[in-house]
Amino acid sequence: MIFFYISLSTYLCFNIIKYKKIFSILQKNKYSLKSYSKWLGQNLKEIFSNKELLSIILIIIACNFDLKVIGVSTVILYTIFFLFDYKKKNKVKLNSRLVTRIVILISMYIGLNIWFILDYISYHYADIIFDNTAFYYIILAIISYFSYFIIWLVNLIAMPFDKLFKSIGGKYAKSKLKKSKTR
């Protein structure tokens, strides 16, 4: 399992750059689910026919080879993806709405990794000689490929939190205003 997480270092670096690009698109659409959905519909060709389509090779490798070959292939493939996108600049302004979406996205990945670890432990301590690690690589490649739609889902989940934080912030601002008037 340690080798699995070491091999995902380039996957993580690539996805940080990719999510930064997606978050900048989401900010340009003002976090509106409707306008981001419209943007997705207009850019389906760009979203689906890109270099990340090569991750199909990784899925084929995951189905046919041992874990070391899969891990090395993952490192090589996502290093290439990372190097292609490394110089691209995407401006993202950090604000409360973006932080909410980042926290939800990180929570999704943490939950996924907890499931990976629990699944790994359940197989290795149950005297069953079976390993789902290749399946984990497949899941992560698919998640990375569909990241634009995952951000759509994250944005949908974050909308109630935005309203909650806005109402809390408004009440806080009103109480500060009342205190300043009484002085």
C-alpha cells in the first residue's frame, strides 16, 4: 500500500494543477451551477478529447500487469501530464466560496482513501490472497478524467453551505454594526 501512495505523487501534482484550472473556470462562471453547466455543455469536446484520454492505457495496464508495472506506469503517465500543464497559469482568487469547494473536494478524496485503506486491510488480514490495488488505480484514473463533472457535483454540494455562511456572515456584520452605533 505504501508503494501505491508513493506512485500517486505525480497523480496528485497533476490534479492540483488541473483542479486549479477548473476552479478558475468555476470562478469565471461566478460559482453559478447553471452557467458552469452551460460551459460544460459547450466544451464537451475539449473536456473529453484531451491528453488524459491516454489514461485508458493505464487502465489496460492495471487489468493485465502486476502492481509494480502499474505503479511505474502511473508515475510516468502523470509525470508527462504534469509537465505539459506545469507552465500554464490559471489565476484563482482564494475566497470563502472557493475554500468551501476545496474542503469538499479534499473530503471526497480523504473518504475515497479511507475506503481504499479499509478495503486493503480487510483483504490482507482475512487470509485471502487478493489485492484490489489495481482497481484503486482504475478508480483514480476515472476520477481524474471526469474531474470537470466532479467539480460540478462539488459545486452542487457547496451551494447550501454558501447560503449558510452568507447568512452567518450577514448576522455577524449586523451585530458589529449595532455595536459600533451604540458607542
